[in-house]
Amino acid sequence: MILLLADVEELKASASGPAEGLVIESHLEKGRGPVAHLLVEGGTLRANDFVVAGGAYAKARVIETTSGEKLAEAKPSTPIVIMGFKTLPEFGDEFHVVASEKLARASAEATASDKHRSQSRQDLGSSELIGLINRKNRLNQLNVLLKADVQGSLTSVSDSLKALNTEEVAVRVVGASVGQVTANDLALAKSSGAIVYGFNVEIAANNRRLAARDKIPVRIYKIIYELIDDAKAELSKLLSPEIIETEQGRLNIKAVFKTTKSEIICGGEVTKGKLVAPARARVMHGDKQLAEVEVINLKRGPQDTKEVLEGEMCGVELATSAKLNLSEGDRLEVFTRETAERQL
């Protein structure tokens, strides 16, 4: 219906005036430098126009189609390729044409400065701010350095990694750029303790040897989901382990035979489950926990035993960290405590 209406009403973008549109891709190309794919949405882009795209600018000396055919000008709805940018424009940046290189430079610098201030405010208000406010509960951070073949892929990988952040763990991108992994990238990764993640890029043999020598993890992927899964596994290692407690049995204390600063000998009846030694136990007085102790020995009559079942009477030897006054009617709750790795 949209196409039909546009055809019937003859709705067309204006080709008059300076060109404007969107950056749909950008990357570094060997022998050509920064290369940007643009989509003209209005006006006409002509050869030698000065183009500003976000914080980058260029003189469009050569305009090409995506298949490599040279153009003198590009009208609305035309996807084109231009070179000559000083830095890579970002995926999704809007571009426009200005009258001179001086205006192009000033406009790009102003936009770059605004982006830097905006990013600084956003970073300070994100997960890092939680760590600054509450240093005792600082986030565990995974430092990563990202490399990708094109700007669009770099943005996608970075956004996908940041989506993994939780209140406990977060990805910190210490560097991100387009192109193959370089010695400078490895130096930054080494100084920051970062993992180098590459997407559709290469690493030269000498740099691979350098990474191996300095024990810098470099992981190259061609499928983005595999890269994200790897980062997720690394983040999972930073999570605090889950503590799992399992109750094994309860003892109702009938008598206390000996109490010292570090030892208690008492006796009673197992009212639930079974008692085992060695084990951890809570000393309960009603609903109040008095202490946590260690069961170091059990006796059934005069004989030592490793376990006592529900309904049986036994003697219990406890190790304590401080003197503890037990009384008849208190109870022991014996349990096991294990830790388990958590996953994102």
C-alpha cells in the first residue's frame, strides 16, 4: 500500500539542495583508509562536496556505487561509497553537506565533543556508578577489547556484550576499533588485563606470537553468538558462588555433660532425619539461633559412630569458637553447606 500510494501520489524526495542522509556502514580498507557507505535521503551529493557525518568529515573526491561504478552525483534513495574521512563515521550517523572544509571540520569537532560529554555522563550513570557509590559491593568487571571488520559489526558486538550486564557483573570495553588486531591493541589489553575479542578480523602471525608470549587471550569469531556465549561464560566465572544448605537431621538436647571454651559434650534424641559426623550444626533456642558449631564425634552408648538415625539416643561432641551455654530443650540442626557455580 505504501508503494502504491507513493506511485499514485507521485511522492518523491527532493533532489534539490545539499545532500543529507544516513551512514549505513563504515570500515577501514587496506590501501583506501576509512570507507563509508551512505544512503542519500534528500538533495544531491556531488563529487568534491564536503560531507559531515557525526564527528567525522570528508571531501567526497570520488563517489562510487556499491558495485564500484563511479558517479558524478548521487540523488535520493541512492546507496553510495565515499572515501576520504579523517576518522570512521559511526553506523547510523546522519550526514549532511556543508560549503567548505573549515565548516566541515568545525561541525565534526563540535559533534564529537558533544558525544564525548554525553558518553561521559551516561557512563557515570550506569553500572560503574553503582561501584563508585557503594565500594563494598563493587561490580566484578570483565575487561574486553573489541575488534571488528566494519563499524556496524563493532556496534552490534559492543551493544550485545553490554546487554549481559547485571547488578553483580558487567562488561567493560577498554577499547573498540575497526581493523585487524595490532601490537598496540595487545599492549592495551595487557595493561588493562583484557580479553581481546575479534569479529571477522585477523591477527598477524607475529602478533599472535606476541599474545602467546605475554599470555594475552585473543579470541577470533565469525559468528557473533559464539563470541557472546564466550563472554557470558567468562562473566559467569565472576559471579559469587551460590551457597546451598541441606538440612540432614535434628537433635533435641536432653542433657549437657561438659562445657568448656572450645568444646561441649551433650546428649539427646534424634527427632528428624539423621545425625552424621563430621558436620556443621546450628544451636537453636526456640526460634533464636545461638551459634554455629561443628559436630566432631557421635556416640551410641559407649561406642563411637558415624551416624545416628531418627528416634535413637546419642551423645554428641561439639567444637565451638567461644563458650556456649546449652540447656535442656535446646536443639541442634545438622546441615551440609556446599557451593555451586552460577550461570548468567
